[in-house]
Amino acid sequence: MQEDLMISVYLFDWGDTLMVDFPDATGKMCNWEVVEAVSGAKKALEELSKHSQVYIATGAADSTELDIKRAFYRVGLSQFISGYFCKANLGLSKGSPQFFESILNKLNVSSESVAMVGDNLEKDIKPAISAGIQPIWFTQCDTGVELDNVKVIKNLRELYM
């Protein structure tokens, strides 16, 4: 897509976007016995981080910024990530436009230069749209939902190819 050339910051959801969220695992992901990157995550982050900043924007309420960083380190993704935004360091829960507006303010960037990549329509995509951020919906399903100006991808390589 042509507008991808304008993106200077990519925000990524954590669970089931970059790392597998195992439904039976409990507690903080950094402490799980098994952690795993989503297929294609490393290559996507490697490619995108060559020309854009990459940040995590997660709704994980029980993990601190350090916990999140430790989880990404365990799967070899942390070297591509510029920073981590979560409830612990923003004081806001993900799922509202204010969450994303707070990130824009902290990064001092315009919403037009930012894309949000996430798998959840309600917590990632709709609030990003409300904040003026370019939404990229990562889903394996045929959504049956038509949203204007929402890029839908089934594989993370679609972000750089």
C-alpha cells in the first residue's frame, strides 16, 4: 500500500499478534514455561525496524514494562522494539482512544504517521481509528466486517512485501 511509506511508527499488540497467547497458561507471559513468537513475527519486525520505530501497545494489565520486555527477549524479538506501552506505564487501559492518544503524546508524533497492528477489532482496531491511527487488522478469519480504510492481513509478511 502506498500509505505504508508514510508510517514512521508501528504499534503492535502483544498476544496473538507477535507472541502466541496460550489459553491454558496463567500468570505473566514472561514467566510461562513455554513462550513462542507468532509465525513470521521476527522477520516482520526485522524488516519494519529498518525504516520505522516499533513499539508494543498492549492491554496486558498484570505485566509491567519490564515483564513485557523479558517475554520479548525470550523469543528473540526485543532487539527490534523501541519501547513498550501498557497500563502500568500509561495509567490507561487499552481499548480506548485515550490509550492511543497518550502514546502519540509520549512519542510526539502525528497520528497519520502511525499504524496499529492488532488482532482484536474492539481493543486494537476501533480505538486506533478513533485516535486517527492507521489500522492494520491481523486476523486469520474472514471477518465478514467491512470497515473503511482498514487494511486486513492474514500474514505478518504482508506488512513489508
